[in-house]
Amino acid sequence: MTTMPTTPESDDDMSPLLSEPFARAWAAPAPGGQSALGERLSGRLRQSLAAERGMVTVRRRKASPEPLTEGVQQRWLYRAPADRPLRPGEPLAARVVELAAGASLQLPAMAGARELLVVRGRVDVDGETLGLCDFLVLPQGSAARLASREGAHVFVREAQQPVEGRTLVRDAEAGWPEFAPGIRRRVLWSGGGQAALLYRAEPGAGVPGHGHGHDEECLMVQGELFLDDLLLQQGDYQLAPAGTGHRVTETDTGVIIYAHGDLDLQFT
């Protein structure tokens, strides 16, 4: 498998704020003066950039489409390096497969499990129709044929963890159990302390600071979300490695997020 660089390309959303002409705004004043606000802002920016360097953030607008076959392309979100062991919960690969109306794609069998989440349109998987936010997990050794009459985007996650049997969770039937004030959570799959999840949060809702015992992946299905000082929008993806954490997780707009990580959040 082709791998992504161990150190992903920086998102650079905040890096320009440490360059001219902005740097002069919070530079130390002439001798005898004080710029406590400038020092705090500069320190906050540097802390945020340092924390983000350990994470993988992919903007949909910056993820180049890769043609696969007629009417089908994919956008890579993550590929695990082949030169080291996987971290707890780390996927082998994550991507979004985009099918034009009338297109189809054969996914070959693989040694690990494969998760499929419809994030736009409708898709037939081996003849079974899935709609928006429908989720399917396929066990190791399973191939699958994707086809769409009207066009669809499908998030595809591949991992080593074993799963038992084929599991389909339909959005219309699953419900939204309450998780925290203003937040509802749907468990799509779980095993070994990790889980695939959908979160639905109301505007203004947030999750307290927490650490990650497993790699935590977030894919924005709808809305916008602040992860610390980083704003993620629809279609954006972030992977936070096991051992990292988030100080701030909150939304101003309301949001639906696919997440894969700890079943029980480790609040700090």
C-alpha cells in the first residue's frame, strides 16, 4: 500500500499569523513598555500549532481527487505508514469515494474490516440501498460492489481490528440516545474499547477536555466544529493519535460528526 508521509503537510490556517505583517502586532514594544496581550496571543498560537503538528488534518477543499474508474474518484484522508506498528485504534486507510450518477466500483476483499458511511446521496452495496448516514461494517475477507444511480459520496475506513459478521445501521431506524447536554450519540460499532460513532450536537454544545486512549478520527458530515483552535467544516477530517488530547470541542452551528475512537471518553 502506498503510504502518506509520516509528517503530513501543515494545514497552515494559523501559521501566517506568526509571520509579517501580523507578527509586528504582538511583538514586544520598545524598552520600558509592556505587551502582555501580545505575549499571550503569541504563546497561544505557538501552543496550538505545536499541538496540531502531532495530528493529521485534511481539508476537503485541499484533498485532490484521484480517478479510479469511469465516473469514480477518491480523496485520501489517511494512509498509515508501513514502516512502523499501528497505534491503538489507528486505521490502515481512510478515504471518501465519490461516485457519479450511474457509476460503480468493486472493492476487493481485504484482511481487515471495512466501514462504509454514506455522507452524500444514495448508494447500492451488493444490491442493498443505503442512504445518508447509513452505516455498514464488513468483516475481514469481504469484497463489496458500490453502485449509485443518482451519485453518492461514501466514507470508507479500513482497519486491522476483527469484527464479527456484517452489520448495517440505518439512520432512520437507529435513534439518537442522549449523551450530554445538547449532544446525542449513536454507537455504530464497538469492540476492544474503541467504537465507530455518530454525534449530533446542537448549536453552542461542547464536550469537556479529554484525552485519547485510541486514535480519534473525526469526519465532518454536517456543520462546523472547533477542535481546540482549529475550525473544521463539512467534509474536513482530523486524526488525533492515541496519547494526544483536545482542550476544546464545541460547535456554534450545530453539527453531525462521524468519529472513531474511545468508546468511553477520557475526560481531563
